[in-house]
Amino acid sequence: MANEARPTLAAVAARAGVSSSTASLAFSGSGPVSAETKQRVLAAAAELDYAGPDPRARSLRRGRSGIIGVVIEDRLRDAFRDPIIIAMLDGLADEVGAIGASLLLITQGEETDGAVESAPVDAVVLFGCSTRVTVSVDVLRRRGIPVVAIEAERLDGVVAIDLDNRPASRLLASKLAELGHRAVAVVTLPLEATHRRGLVSLEHESAATGWVATERLAGVREVFPEAIVWSSAGSFIEEGVLAGRALLEHDAPTAIIAQSDLLAAGVIRAATELGIRVPDDLSVVGFDGVEVDGIELTTIRQPAVDRGRAAGRAVLDLLAGGSPADVGFHGEFVEGSTVGRARVWVH
Amino acid sequence: MANEARPTLAAVAARAGVSSSTASLAFSGSGPVSAETKQRVLAAAAELDYAGPDPRARSLRRGRSGIIGVVIEDRLRDAFRDPIIIAMLDGLADEVGAIGASLLLITQGEETDGAVESAPVDAVVLFGCSTRVTVSVDVLRRRGIPVVAIEAERLDGVVAIDLDNRPASRLLASKLAELGHRAVAVVTLPLEATHRRGLVSLEHESAATGWVATERLAGVREVFPEAIVWSSAGSFIEEGVLAGRALLEHDAPTAIIAQSDLLAAGVIRAATELGIRVPDDLSVVGFDGVEVDGIELTTIRQPAVDRGRAAGRAVLDLLAGGSPADVGFHGEFVEGSTVGRARVWVH
DNA sequence: ACCCTGGGTCGAATCGATTCGATCGAATCG
DNA sequence: CGATTCGATCGAATCGATTCGACCCAGGGT
């Protein structure tokens, strides 16, 4: 360790015998610099072991950090277990990658509160966040940081990348109704931030904060106002299994509407465990259109990568000073082999 | 839009009638400030709609950004498809969350080269990266940014969080050998950065850059020097299916060693498609110990979350000026129901 | 009564680069 | 050949906070 301090651009400039402005130009390339000078600067940098302009200083001066915050409410382990999230993230990363930006994962929990407020982000994308993040959004707005939301409740000054959750769910429900199903149960995504698992009473239902879950449930309610509701603690197969076991031992529904394909797969596993055949004895539908367990699930396929992309484009537009409009996507019905005519249960 | 510019700490201080140093202390709490002064500063901030100290400026001055870079070689969609990666990431996030740090996802591809170099990170964790990132690591070292590697080749000045890939794979192979298997094929994780899919010749094998794949393969080679090798293009079920189809039509192996559970699940699907029974006609083993398709796979379970945690602790230690040692983890053999005695094929 | 301690506050330096305007010589244009 | 760009470079201001050292004053110890 010869030199105590790390070299700065100024040191490099001095060594190359130029001003630091010129040295800066030599690195960033945003201005005319003679080839010879540039060489000299680069050589000096090499001699001093200078690794290029400090990103922190650069981002202060430029007012841009090249970082897009991604706010997720769950633990990573939970959120990323569902491929649909990954797909959206991938589309987003792809699009913002065009300006060389990277994604900063911010998990908004009870403990890690101010994380969003204190991160050097150029923009923020909310992923399935409940109203709890409203406070943080306010801080971002005051800072002039653009906010885009996927799967989140409409918020003022936030660009929404939506899906027709309600009509799509309604469609699934009505297909089941047409086939004679009446005793229907719903397995929802977490309805509350606490991720409480179990049967949900109507009171609890109306106090729900999970936006997507609420929307999809509302769609089903339009067809089956009386449907039994079980809230999962997350979108995983195991949660679907737990839900399936509970519901199938409970009231013998002829159809179960799961709010994600992972949950649906879990329900089917539970049914299989209990010797209940799908779709003969029980119809199951999912949501998302991801492949799980190799099952041909009847579901709604949502264009997840495109939604991520749309969010990315909105971010780019916002960053460029534009004011993009909300984007609405459509979930497409996919006919699988997990739905049949309602079976009359013999009691 | 009344005020053109966004308020700064100095403006707040002026309005509160204190110096900016005092205002700073009022916000950061790192120094004695009378309760009354603090109130006044906060009130002034509220009036001016000031959202708190600018993270960019703060990170320049403090020399810390609170961001840990996570370098991934694949596309997000690819890397995150494997739950094992998610688990490691979760452990890491958990641990570094203790100092309020968040994770920055950096995908190191051909196009997005300088991303690692130009991100304001305090430390970097390499996730299953090949030697290609050596250049970037060098830049980081010159900047004095700590680097920790999970599933990556040993690099000088980089703390490694290892797994006994080779002996664990060897163990799996020897179990198969004991059961009489001789015609064995291996489905590897991508052996090259190009992610070329297909049979691998010995020459290609020796030119491989994928560290984990190479290690695990070496373990198998100690038992089955002649094993046929198929390189997948990624750790997904579909890749396993492709590999399975190709291998099972090719040479009728009695056992297939997959380098991940997802690949193993795919191989089993392919076998099922072809009417080959597992484990009666074909034995299949995986690696990682994640649940897929509800199969009871014979595999090696690695403590993924703990590895992530260990990486996180190493980062914290490094950031605190310590010099943590490499950490080695052990993969545990899990007896499933996908392995049986070698079947003699009738030609 | 005097010295010392420390809470509370301020001024100024600093973090490390980017960028705006000015300068100067050489090349281009009419 | 004079006027005018244009290319190359430099100096100085700036981005927005944090922090170090100094200062003042009140209370406690002897």
C-alpha cells in the first residue's frame, strides 16, 4: 500500500498535464478531445491505477444514477417464487437496459421502511404494492422521481400498467357457471399485508388491502356472490395445497378458482392427495398463464413480459420529460383440461 | 409549479434560521441538536416540501451508497427461473438488509458491459459468474470495492462462498455405480458463456468456462470417465426435457445425472413422454434440493439460503474493514425415489 | 471564585466529478 | 486577405449534503 488515498480524476489530469475538465472529457467522450491528449490521459490513468470516474460523484453532478428502484412488498423469496413476477421484471430490465440502467430491489417491509426514500434512484416501479406505500410515493413525488406501478392500486401521479383483472376473473367464473357449477370456492392471493392464511369473512374481505386479489375476487363475486373465500399467504404451490386441503374437507365445492397458476397447481395436488379427480370431481382454474407441474390448466394468460416492458417504456418516457398515459393489458382465456361439468356430490 | 428548483437542505436551514450543518444534524440525528431546533428544521422542511437529504449527495459525501451489486451472467428471466438462485439472493438480501442496504441487479452481458464499473455500489456479489468478469473485478479492486463470489471460480482478492460441488457429484455418481449403472449420461448447466445446447465433445469440455458445471462434471468423471455429456442452455425444466429426449433416443443410458433439479425434472418428463419408467428403466439424479413437480428426487441438497447469508455476512465484514475467509458449504445427499438398480436394456 | 466539561451551533472545507463560458490558434469561406 | 467558425483546452462554478474544528455558554467539581 504505497499511496494512501485512491487517485481522483484531478490527479490523473495533473499527471497527464491537462486540466481536469479535459480529463473528464477524455473519459466521458462528450466533447472534442484530440486523440493524442486522450491517449495521454488514459496512460496517466493506467499508471495511477485509476479505475474511471467515481459513480457516486458522477451521479450527484449529473443528477442521474442510472438506477431504477423496484419496490416489492414481500420477501424476495416469496415474490420471486412466482414466475409471473420474474417475467415482468425481465421485461422491465430489458427495456430500461437500453439506457444502461439497472434495477435496485427494494423490499418494503415493516422494518426496512425508509429504504425507498434513501436510495439514489432515478425512477421507481411499484410491483404489486398495497396502499401502504402511499407515504413513500409522496416522498418520491416531492423529489420529482417518476413512479410507475404494476399491479397496484391507482395512485395520483403514478403511471399504472394495468390488467383487466376483474373482467378476466369474471369470465373464468362465468365459464364455470355455464358448466353448472354453483358451489365454488376462491383461493386468493394475500388479501392483507399481514399475509394471514385462512378463510375470509365478508368483513375481512372489505378491509382487504391487496389490490390485485381484491380486483380478481370482485370479478368472481359478480358471478358467484356467495363463493367461499380462502386467502393464501403467498403465491406458491404449497399455499395452494394448504388451501385445497382446507376447502375440500370443508364444503365439497365443485370448482375452485385460484388467483394464480401456482395456487391452482397446489389445489390440484391437494385434490389428488385426497383422491379427488380433476376435472371429473373438481374443476380448477388459475390465473397468469405460466406452466406449472406440466399441467394443462384452464386459466387466464397475461402478457407479463410485455407488461414489464410497458413499465420500462413508461419509465424511459418519464425520465425524458414525457407524461405517458396508463397502459391497460388484456388477459386472454386459455382452455385447459382442468375444467369439466359440475359433478353432483352424493352426500 | 410555483418554485422552479427543488428545495435543498441549505434552503431549509435558511428558513429555519439555522446553519446547514445544524439542519443536517437534525435530519441524520448524528450529533447533538436541541429538541426545539429540530422541530423548527422539520417544520421548515414541511413548509418547503423538502423530502429529506438527497441520496446522491449523501452517498458522495459519505462514500457509501447503501447498495450492494449483484452480478448475474444470464438474463434475469433465465437466472431467476431456478429457485436455488432466488434462495441465495434471499439470504443475501436478508443479511445486508441489517445495514439498510439493497441489492442492485446487474446483468453482465455482451452489450451491457460497463454496468458494474459505473454503478455506485459499496460491494459486489458475483453469482455464478465465469472468468469473463475478471476484467470488471479488476476495476472493482482498484476502486477498493469488496467482491464476494457465490458459485464462481476462485479469483484473487475475492471472498468465495463455496460448495463441495465435486465430491458431492462424485457421491451421486458412485451411488449409481454401486447400483450397477455403467451407461451414464450427464446433463450439465451451461458449460460456456454462449449457452450452446447439445452434446459436448472432450475438447469443448476442456474449454468450458462455466465453473460450477465444470466442477460437478469433474466429480462425475472420477467415477464415470466415459460418461456422455449434454450441455443445457440453462437451468430450466424445458432444457431438461430437450436433453432427456436427445439422450434417451441417442444411447439408451441407464442413468442420467442432471446438474440441477430443474434439469432432472425435465429429463423425467422426457422419459415419461417416451414411455420410459423412472426409476425402473431409468435412474435420474439432480442437484440442489429444491422441490419440482412434486417429484421425490434423489439429489444433493445445498443450503442455498445459508450460502446467501454467508455471502451477506462476508460483505458486511468487508465493509467494516475486516478480511473474512472463504466459506465452504456441504451438499447433503438426499435419497429420493428416482434411482434404482441398473436395468439391462434389451436391444 | 475558577477551571473544566460538554451540549449546541456555526463556518468552512470536502467528497469527485461535470459543465458552462471563455480563450486561443488554425482552418475555412467569401 | 480579413472575418468567421470550429476544434481543443482551461478555469471556475456547481451538484447537495456531511463533517471537522472552533466557539460560546451554562452547569458541575474543587
